[in-house]
Amino acid sequence: MLSPLMFIIGFIIFLLYMSGLLWMIKSSHDDQRRRRERDEKLNQSDENDYDGGGNWGRFDNK
């Protein structure tokens, strides 16, 4: 009688732990994606700037 009850309680704890873990992984992934998209919007890179140093000698293309 005690063995099936312990198994059920352990399984419920395991399911709660796994669902919490997967939820934290998903929320962390979504937060990282939002930060990356925000940074890409703020730092629009120049397609001719291969070294990442900025526009140090070219004229503006306005």
C-alpha cells in the first residue's frame, strides 16, 4: 500500500520539477531573444564595416 503511494507522490514531484525546469529554460530563451533583437535594432551595422571599427574614413551615403 505504501509503495504505490510513494511512487505517485514522487512522480508528481518529478513532473512539477520538470515542468518548472522547462518553463525556466523557455523564459530564459525568450528573454535572450528579446535582448538580441533589441540590441540589433539599436546597433544597425554597416554592411561595409567588416572590422566593426565604425566609419573612420568613408563619406556618409546620405
